Amino acid sequence: KKGKLQISFKTHKENLIKSIKTEIMENNSNVSDMTVDFIRTYGFNDITYEKMIKTYEEIELHDIIKEAQNILKLDSRCTINVTK
């Protein structure tokens, strides 16, 4: 598939963090599923909401690109191109 972000990474990240904080404050049923995925993805044994949010705050676009490239190496049909 081919696609591109319709909004900047910074805005997308801010929106994600804001939605996580809102979920925590209002209803943490979705956040508990997200936490399980987060623990599996990042290899943490246990994590607090504060640590999870801090990790998201520290992620930069180049981290996402590096991870995507590692995943896509497994399939020779896939490529990733970064444009500004």
C-alpha cells in the first residue's frame, strides 16, 4: 500500500497523547487494551500510564521510520520512502 500522513507527525503525536490522557480520565477500558499492546511492543514487564505517555512523548519520526524499515525488510515487495 502507498500512503502519506495527512497531518504532521508532531500534530499526530500530540493528538494521540491527548486522546490517551482523555481515555485515562474518562474510561480506561480502551487504555487497558492499549497498555497490553504497548507492553508487548516495547517489551516492558509492567508499565504505568505515566511511563507510557512519556515514552510516546519521546518518540520521534525517525524512530517510526527505523522501525518500519526493520519490519519491511522482511518482505522484499515493500519499500519505504520518506519525503518532506
